[in-house]
Amino acid sequence: MLQVANAMTTAGFSLSEKFFTVPSDGQHSEWFWAREFPAAYQWLFAGAVSAGHEAPSEELSVFPNPAGSWVRLTNVKSAEKIKLQVIGADGKMWRDATITGSDPIWTGDLPKGVYVVKIKKAGQNWRTAKLVRQ
């Protein structure tokens, strides 16, 4: 991890832009990667057949995508309360809020790049979608 931190410093990242955490149960295993990096895990295993994981019944997506200043979610009921997170490719949390399904999501302050949008309905698992900000 020290090598990654040093490489980021060499590349011009400031101390405030770097954050590292090591989960106590962290290990090189499929369940760990699926839990910690759901969007990457879903992308990597898209179309793969697995007896251990069920595909989500309703796929989440963001539109328009690539995004301008505002986006909306698909497959979310308009009055439904949901937990929302928007996470940058660097791991920075840009949004952490509770919204209703019909609420537009402000993306005008996001730098250009790729983001993971995560939502969680009451009593359900997190669902993810990729967001591109241009």
C-alpha cells in the first residue's frame, strides 16, 4: 500500500486526496471483492453463470449517461425512499444521502470521470450503476 501512496504522491495527488483503509476481514477472495467493489465485480462477471449469486431482478441505471448537470434513476418507484451514494473512481464519496426515487440527482459539481452510483432500498441489498460525467 505504501508503494501506491508513493506513486500517487509522485503523480501529483495531495495528502487530502489520498485515503487508505484496510478492512479487518480483507482477503483475496471472491466474496470480499463482491462486497467491497460491487460495480467492478458485476462488470467482471457480467454474463457468467454462478450458483452462489443471484442476478438482481431489476437492473439499476442512470440517465442521461453520460451525464450533464442532473441525472435520474431507473427501476425505482417515485415515492420510494432510498439511500444514495455516488463514489468516484478514486474512492471519494461525492454523495451520501436519502432521497425519493423521483428526485433528480445533481451532478453538476462532479469533475469529469467515472463514478459508481449505489442505492439501497429498505430491507434490500445495495444496487449499483456506472455514471460517466463529461
